[in-house]
Amino acid sequence: MKVTFPYMGAVLIYEKLLQLFGHEVIVPPRPTQRTLDLGVKYSPEFACFPYKVLLGSYIEAIEMGADTVVTSGGSGPCRAGFYGEVHRKTLRELGYDVNFIVFDDIGRDPQLFLRNLRKVKGRASWPQTCRNVWTAYQLARAVDRLQRLVEVKRAYELQPNSINLAFEAIVSQFRSRGNTPAAIAALYRAGLDRLNAVPCREIPQRQRIRVGIVGEIYVVMESSINMNIAQTLNKLGCEVSRSMYISDWVDHAVWPKIFARKSGARLVEKSAPYLEIGIGGHERHNIGNIIQYREAGFDGVIHLMPFGCLPELVTQSLIPRIAEDWQIPVLTLALDEQSGLANNLTRVEAFVELLRSAKRSMAL
């Protein structure tokens, strides 16, 4: 099989896992305007923004030779649960006969999950399959930990782009040499040393502006469609913490509940006074994360949502109450193919200035 996947966040993780199973991997190009144009052209007008980007990304990967798409599904009213089937139908109508392997929550249909896993693992034994999955998970955790550090230190780098260049070199090392948990651990330590060696300004803790980012998983994780919001905030002098990284998604959506980390359950508990039931997305985790950011002393939160996203519309409707109850500023940005970059950047800059002004007032 010539396998491709959605371009979302640290694509190195998906690439490495599929390579460990012996597949020829077609890494889709990072989404560009062409990607979006293709997706918009062949999508229903009111489809979710991530749906359109993914469709355009699949078309580009198929043009590069991919014949199989490995992706994830969704649950509840969230329309992500229909992405796989509708993408498949649309691509066939366009003359692309490709296979789709869609992984849903293992607890939803364990037998289907295992059938899909058999397709992906190919001739690998079950012990080897477990080792491959564990290796990819360890890689995800290592890359995510370093990414978190990048999104803090980049706010204070003395030489512009020095942190990005260091991180790109680290990712390149993971791509070429990160094939075992031991190698990944060694590369992580080397990467940590490399990032910590980048010269940065010393800013007193009381003067630092910290901003959390919550929202729909795709627009939070994929910088090419979220205005590169983390780097934008870093350039404005803010430390950034995103609520979702690849390893977080694995903990939440892939591992069986008995192995899942307790942090997700704590977030759901924090959200209970505002939303008692889940509606298919990450809305309860987002509410819990807003509260958790406030408890951790963050100065503000930016909430990202695709225009028309049902779960995040619910979150947006609750944010004024949450912000008032917890005394934390929250800015919501709705993103789609019509989004005005300059307008959103102006709103972000004004939001950061508000946080900085509040910080100065508290210091008096």
C-alpha cells in the first residue's frame, strides 16, 4: 500500500508509525492556499473547515501516488464521524478510487478497530505491532514535550527564528534515527539540551504573559490553518500552552479507558458545572482547560473554532459565564476559508495588549 494520512500537527509521528509497519508512506504537503482551494471546490458549502482542508490534502496526496488513507473518526453529533465516508464518496465521484481505513474509538467497536489494525499492521506479528505502536507513542510524547518548550522559549529568543531552526534540526534527527524507544529517549535528551542552549532574554516571572490555547483539535494543532497562532503570540512576547498535542489525543481517543491518563477525567469534572454531557467534540476538555489555565495562573485564553462547529459553538456560548466566574479573559476566533488574517491578527494584538495592561495594573 501507498499510504497517506491527514496533515495535522507533528506528521512525523504518523509517518514513522506507518514506516515501522513497512508501508510506502506518502506524506501530504503542508496545507497551502491550493490545498484549501481544492477542498472548498469539492466540499459542501457548509461543511466544517477541517473537512475542506483534509479533502484538499487527500487530493494532493493522491496526486503524489497514495492509494490508501489512514485516518480517525469521531463520535456523537460532531460531524467528524462522517468525514471518512463522505470523503471516500467525494473522491470516488472525482475519479479517485482509494481505500479508507478509519479508526474510531476502540470502545465504540473493538472488532472494527482490530480489523482496521490488521489492515495496517500487514505481516507484522502482534508482538511487533505492540512494539511499533509503543515506539510511535513514545516518539509523540518526546516531540510534544519539546514542542511545549519551544512555545515557551520562543517568546524570549535573542536571535529571531533560532528556536525554530533548532527544533527543525531536532525533528530531522527523530525522523532519521528515532526507530526505538531507547533511541527516542537519547534524542529527546539531546534535543532538550539543544533548545536550552539557545540564548534567550531573562524575564522576571511576574512580568511574563502566559496564554492558553483551546478549541477544536484540528485548528488547535495545525499551524498552517490557525494563522500560526502559537508563533504569533510568541512574537508578541507571550508564552503559549496548547490544550492539545498528538500524545494528548492518543491518551484521550485511542487508548482503552483503563489505560487512559487521569488528566482527561479531571478536565471533564471541572467542566461539569457548565456542561454535564459530551456532544461529540472536545468541548468538555476545552472548558476544563480554561479553568485549569486560570488555576495555573495564566493571563488569558484564546479559543479557536472552525466556523459552524457544533461542539465549539456550545463552548463559545458558555465562555462568557466561565470567564466571569473565573475572572480570566477569553478571546474566541472563528476560522474558515473566509477568515481575514489581518482582522484576526489585530484582534490578537489587542487581546495581548489588554493582558499586558492588566498585568501592569496588578503590579502597581
